[in-house]
Amino acid sequence: MSDEPLAMLRLLQISDSAFPSGSFAFSGGLETLAADGLVTDVASLDDFLRGQAIPRWAGMDRWFIRKARDAAPDAKVLADLDRFCEAHVAVEALGEASRRVGLATLTTHSRMGTPGAAAYRARVVTGEVHGHAPIVQGLIGSGLALPAGAVDAGALYSAVNSVATAAIRLGIVGALEAQTLLAGLGIAMAEALAAEPPLLPSAFTPLADIAVSRRAGQAGRLFSS
């Protein structure tokens, strides 16, 4: 039997919004922007995803995901990448979200028996490494023997879908509107995936960053960021 169908099934499983990665607790600044009246409908949500979420993933997360996938299971290189990822945290709330999602993902995969997950989770728990989400995503992709392109595609879709799901919970869009929006973003996501990964990680997403920073001081929050 070809490995391709199995790889596809694994990718679909870990990219599913029902997969317990902990990402449901974070909106990436969307909650604050909705409260400010800046993201209130399909059009403004589309702008946010195209102008903030997708570029951040393409410029920052993708670099770390690819490097971690290629490095795994080398413990030293993964630790160095994790520290480098921590050094790129410009907004602490985003760093906290990344670490929490990373740990939740590792916990789930440890119980599933995904190669490399339990060992890296142990290092996170002891404080040896940070366990940032992009590092974990690359590690898991390697453990599941997924091609680099598949790991990237699954991670990008999960990131975009997570924001769309948050928008539904916030009442910005309905479920059908969200699915239509995701379909319309297909070309933008495909273009991001077709481009070469950046030589170094970088992202300029001030709208989302400021929104996440402001979120920490607001009461009655539905999301942690």
C-alpha cells in the first residue's frame, strides 16, 4: 500500500478543528478588534486573515515549522530552534498562546503514541525547552512521516480555521459564511504555500499584535488572547 493515503489521513486528523490542540482558547487579537468595531463582518474578517493571520504564519511560523521538521529528532537542534522561537516573541500574550498550544498538542500526541512527542513533552514540563507551537508542529510532522509541504499546509489551514472558528463564537460570522470565506481564501493560502520559505523568520502584523497586547487588560473575555 502506498504511504500517501495514510499520510493524507494523518494530516486530516491533526488539522481538524476538533483535534485537542488547545487553539480554541485563543483568537489572535480578533476578540479585541471585534469589540473595537474593526472586524465585524465577512469582509473585515477576510481583510484580517489576508493582512494579518496568513502573513504572520508565512513569515514567522512556517520558518520554524520547516526547520523543526527537518531537524527532528535531533534534541539539541530542536532545543536551539525553540529558544530562537522564544527570542522572536514580540508580544508575551502570543508567546503564552504558542507555548500552551504546543504543550496541549504534545500531550495529545503523547497519548496517541506519536513518535517523539512524549520525549519532547517531558523536556517542556521540566523547563528544558519552551515547547512553542511551530516547533511542536514540525516535530509532530516528522514523527508522523508527513512530507514538508503537507505539514505546512496543515499548519496554515489550522491557523486560518482557528481564527474563523473564533469569529463564529464571537458572532462576527455564521458557520456557512465562515466556510464560504475559507473557500475564498484558498488561493491566498495556496500562494503562501507555493512561495519559498523565508530565509529568516519575520512578521509585521501590528494590528493583531496591538490587539493581543490590549486584550490582557480587558474584563469578561471569551478568549485568552
